[in-house]
Amino acid sequence: MSEGVVLSKPGVPSPAINETHQRILESAVRLFADRGFYGTGIRELAASAGLSTASLYHYMGTKERLLFQIMHDALQRLVLAASIIEAQSDDVRVRLDRLVRMHVVTHALSRDASNVVDNQVGALDPVDRLVIVEQRDAYERFWAHAIRDGVDAGYFHVPDQSSARMAILEMSSGVARWYSAGGKYSVDEIADIHVDLAASLLHGGGTRFDRPQTEPHLDIHELVESIWAIRLPERASSPGTKAAQAKRVPR
Amino acid sequence: MSEGVVLSKPGVPSPAINETHQRILESAVRLFADRGFYGTGIRELAASAGLSTASLYHYMGTKERLLFQIMHDALQRLVLAASIIEAQSDDVRVRLDRLVRMHVVTHALSRDASNVVDNQVGALDPVDRLVIVEQRDAYERFWAHAIRDGVDAGYFHVPDQSSARMAILEMSSGVARWYSAGGKYSVDEIADIHVDLAASLLHGGGTRFDRPQTEPHLDIHELVESIWAIRLPERASSPGTKAAQAKRVPR
DNA sequence: CGAATACAATCGATCGAACGATCGGACTCT
DNA sequence: AGAGTCCGATCGTTCGATCGATTGTATTCG
């Protein structure tokens, strides 16, 4: 169960050129998420990364460039993950399950970066903003196509596809607003719950996900770990922990 | 069909002490929503309201106080609306329908204020933030109780009540992020769609809202208009325009 | 080999601009 | 006369950004 169908090395390399740069990026993500772009001064930024403001400029170019790098990198990973999921999920119900799971897991674990992407677009200068918005649109297209295909195949029934897409994305992104590591549920349980909620939303009163068991294996944990170069907490059992299973609606 | 069961004058009086103050509040809401609290300077604020920075201070106290007034007022209206809905909706399915409708309509029409409430809490000083967070919690409690009552009555089936509440609130608040007046759907159609989506989400694969027709009348248009002191665009037919009706899932 | 060279990394000091906020005084209206 | 409303001028602070200079560390040259 360990070896997935993931390509050899799909990970996005970090944009950092060395360890100091990496430290700056990490500090900036945290501060931008906490206080916002305009609420974060370059002196805070420098102090948080442990160097002078002059040294900071050696790496970041300008403060606005730093924000752009952070958002561009975060979105690039999301797009890559979505494209791999699309390529390796034949059944559209499975595809959507995986999109939701990936989105929720990354929004919980890469909380700060997700919040920066979601809330700080307005702080970008107009040219950079265009690039970022196009990336975000590209990501949303994977969702739009999944929903469209599911409706065409007769699996999904929604009052309006765009609204359904926005609803699922908003509720899944919302996880980054309220999730905290010590909470009632683990990341995987929250992902399970949101897969359930999305399924209900898309079935509009019909039957729930009856997942075909013949799908080739693609482990979302492995995918996220390789693309984000992070280590996820072990999940208790698979798929779905006992707690999440118990909460599930009997059909 | 015009006279609802609404109390005589439930409206929240505007916190503005005169027309100039009102202009300041409106400018501030727009600017804070567009550029954020820290991204808005008092000189922009003054220029946008058509006076000097010195005069600005005559009304707003401090910039932070101005933000607090805006958020407090917006949340007060939401809480009042929710309490009236709770008091006048016997059936829990109707109660949730109305909560969603009210929330979506106000987030579309009072877009800027909603975005300020949703995104600028972090800019408040710790004392003010406590007050605002308590108001927001009070508002969410109406939703929590509605969902709990619906589950207890056997109408709703969700994997987790808190997650379901956050999901519905996030997707409904999301309207304030992407709604624009010239879009494909009218405000009422968007509200209809979200009532549908919330219903699907809460029924978890069961049957949809079969609304009891015996409920005493409470018109959400009237409610919102009186509490927010605004005039909503006329809705084409009632309930639900043709466009929204056509999109609806046949059962 | 050791000296010379090149370049990345760092910082103290400082720039002009914009920031939030305040003052005293000048206009209205009663 | 007195309260309410407005503003020009200006306060001290912080902002994002840049400068010249110094260090550390390879690489090249004689």
C-alpha cells in the first residue's frame, strides 16, 4: 500500500536559493498570514528572519516581490497536484474526492501560505496580480471540469455549476481559517468530513459516493508530501479513522 | 403579500451622528474592504469623504475606533436579523432556509461591510477584538442551534455539526468575495441556489426541503430592508425566479 | 604554494516619503 | 455667546528602500 502511481519526482523545488532565503520565506508567510501584507513592516520581517533590513533586500528584491514569490510558489504546487489527480483518476467521483482531500489537507497543513494566497491578492501590484489570478483560475478550472464531467455523467446534480464550485472551494478553503493542530479532529478526519459534505452538496439529494473499487491507487498523503516536501502525520487507519467512520451518515 | 409578521421597527439605527459622519463611514467601509485596514491611509480616507484629516478625527476618534464601529454595527444587524428569524420560524427547515437567505442577500448587497467583518478582525486591538469575536460567536450560535435542532428532529444528517456549520457559513460568506451586481444571476437567484446547496449539504443524501406551507409568513426582503435600511431590487416572481426554478434539481 | 581576484552575504547609517495624530484658530449656525 | 463643524500647519514616528563598507569564502593566477 505504500507505492503509489505517482511520477518519479513531481515535487516543486523550493524557490529559496539557500537556507537564509528559506528562513525569510517562512517568516514572511507567517507574518503576512498573521498581520497581512501592509500590516507587516520590513523591520519585523528582518527581525523575524534574524538579519538586518539591508540584508533582507539582498534576497527579497522588494517586499511586494517577496509576496509574489510566496503566492506563485503556493499556487504552482496546487496546480501541479490538481493536474496529477486529474491525470490519474478515471472516475470523476474519485477525482473530486481526491481534489477535496488534497485541498483540505494542504489548507490545514500549509495554513499560513493558504491564507496568504486567499487574502492578500489585493496587495499585489496590477501586473503581478494578473499572473496570480491566472494561476488561481487555472486551478479552479480543474474543479470546474470535474464538476462538469460529473454532471454530464449523471453523477452530480447541482442548481448551478459555478455556484457549486465556489461553494465547495470556499468551504474547503475555510478550513485554513479555523483549523488548529490541537483540535477535535485530525487533518484526515477533517478531510473525510469535507469529502462527505462535498459529496452531499453535489448529489443534491441523490445517493452518496459509491466509489468504484477498481481505481488505480493514488495516495493523497504521498502526493501532498512529495509536492509540498512536508511530512504529514500518520493516519490511524485507512480510509477514514474510526471517529470519522462513526460520524458518517448511514445509507 | 406585502405585510409580514415583522415587528413594528426592528431596524438598527445608523451609528452616524449626521450626514458627514455617514459619508465617512461609507467611504471607510469601501476603502477598508478594497485595500484593507493597514492599506488605507487617513489621507485617502479624508479625501474619499471630502474633508481634511483634522475634520476626520472630529468624527472617527481614531482610525481603529472607526473600524470597530463599522464591524460592530454590521454584526449587530446580523445578530438582530438572526434572532427575529429564530423567533418567527417554527419549523427548523424553514429557519435554516431563512438564515441562509438572509446571510446571502446581505453578503451580496452589503458586500464591502461583510468583507470588512470577515477579513479585518485581526486589525482590531485586543480589547475591541474580544467584543467583535463575541458578537460573531453569538451570530454563529443561531446557526449552531438551527443545525442541532434539525439533526435532533431527524431532518438533517451531517458527519459533524461544527464542520457543517462552518461549511455553510463559509460558502455563503464567499458570496461577498465573488458576487458582482452585473453577473449572471440576481441576488435572489443566488440566495435560492445557496438555500438549495445548504439543504443538500444538510440532508446528506436524503430528501430535500419539503417546506411546510403552514408557516406564518416572514418575508426576508422586508426583514433585510428594514434592518439594513436599504432597498432591495424587486424579485421577479415569488418564490424563486424562473431562471432559478429551471436550474433546480427535479426530484 | 601563497597571493590576488571575484563575488556573495552581511550590516550600520540614513534617505525621503508617508504614516497616524494633534493643535489652535476660523468659520458657521443658532 | 457658545456649541458644533471644519481646516492649514505641523508634530514625532515609522515606512520601504538604498548606500557604502566590511566580512567570509571560493576560484584563479603566477
